[in-house]
Amino acid sequence: MPEHVDSPDCGCWGCIEESILRLRAADALGLLAKERLRPDVVALGEQAPVEYSLIDQLQQCLTNSAGGANVGRSRPGLPYDVVASEMWTSLWLELRNDVMDQGGFAEPDTPQRHALAILELLPTVDATWLEQKTPSWEWWCQAIRAHVYPERKTPVDGRCPNPECGQDRWFSYDEDGDRVTDTALVLTWDSGRVSGMMCRCCFSSWDRGQLLELAHVLNENLGQILAGKAR
Ligand SMILES: [Zn+2]
Ligand SMILES: [Zn+2]
């Protein structure tokens, strides 16, 4: 390994490690706060869809639960996504502390804005600080994904009842970057029982009580699944 030299082009081990760390931090903050164009999920020449940033996806969990303006959401007393709400608040406070740590404060006071502000400061922030913070930002990426796409889900055929969406297929990538496709709609589970349904395209969600009402417009098999007679 070459000796460290005082130059941005230095190729010593310490400098290589530090630049890898900055790339990891940039990846995590980018996923948290930036939307991504996905030209890879459509045929050549078609308009590429935009995938929301992870923070926006988390926020969608909030606006799609009680108080949201989605179809089937007109009745009061529907469950509120408490987990998403708590995650959003603690991520917001953490990123806000991080940006203040670096002597900045970004307006408006949103987690997205704070993450972008740190991203801008990234080339010059202290490496030791970054070493402490990066694992936490990476953890948030994982945690939001795990919440937005729950572990156990059963694909179910049908078009998303949200009139602004209406998709029946969903496209994404696996860890190897290979394109995967599945139904847009999935049933979510809680302790061995269907707890609700969500759309992987627009992140709308419906609780168990609403599913029977939707069954006849969506999928006749849904009633059977809810009754435990089919899977
Ligand atoms: Zn060096
Ligand atoms: Zn949808």
C-alpha cells in the first residue's frame, strides 16, 4: 500500500476506506431522501416511473392510514399506522440533530430536507463522525423497507381500488438487481391471520374489516382466503 500523501488523489488504505465510507453514507442518504427514476422497469421508449424516496414512502403509510384521502377511507375510526408515525418522528429528530451537529439547519424542517443537507455537506464532514452515523442511516433504510413491505404477504389478483393507481402488477428488483414482478395487491398478516391488504404500487392500505366489502369488486377468492379456506 502506498504511503499517505496530502492530496485528494491519495491512494493509501486509510483514504480508500474513507472514500468507501463517504459512498456508503451518500447511498443511504440518497435512498432516504431522493426519488429515483426507474427506466429499467419499463420497455425502451416508455416513460420511466419514479420511485419515491424511502422517507416519502414512510410518509405515504401515514397519509394512507386514517385521515388519508383514499377510497374506502371515508369512515372515521380506522387504524392509524402508529409504527410509521413513530418511525417518521424519530428519524426526523435524528436527521435534524445530525444536520445541527454539522452546524447547519435546513428549512423547511423535514427529514427529507435534513438528509439532503447532510448529503451536500458530505464531502467535507469529519470521517470519525461519519463512521458513527452511517450505520444508523443504513439501518433506517432497512427498517423503512421492512415496514413498507411487510415480511409475510400473500399476492392477490385484482386491480388496486385506489382510482389514482388502478395497477394490477408491481415491478421491482431483488438484491442481485434482477427485475422481479408480482401482483400489485398483497394481503398482510398478523399472528397467522390476514390483517389487511396493501398496494405495492401506491402504498394504499385497507384493514381486514374493509376487505370483505372490497372482495366482490376485487377477487372472488378473497372471501375464501379471509375465511381461511384458501391461501
Ligand atoms: Zn491517504
Ligand atoms: Zn395502488
